[in-house]
Amino acid sequence: MKALDMTPVIKKYSGFFVALSYDRKKVLGKGYTPEKALKEAREKGFKDPILTKIPVKNSLYLL
């Protein structure tokens, strides 16, 4: 798999849980809890998104 630059997501969603599309290019939901991020994504019609916590500090982070 090709490496992705997650810098824009890290800057915008620092400290949040985010639900990502399978290609990891689109944020489908966000929240301070994983449940809120998943709920937002599911309300948009996405059944099983990728869930991750965006770190507060921008450092090396692999998904």
C-alpha cells in the first residue's frame, strides 16, 4: 500500500476520533469518543469505516 500524507487530517482533527473511508482520503465522522465518530459515519450511510484516534502531537503515525 502506498503511503498517505495524513497531515491535513491531523491538523484539522487533532485529538478527535475519526471514521475514515477505506481509501483513508475522506473523513466520514468525528468525535471525542469512538462511538460518536462511528455514529456520524453510519448516519451518512457508511456501515464499517476505519476508526482511528488522531494524535494531538504531529509525529510519525502509521495506520
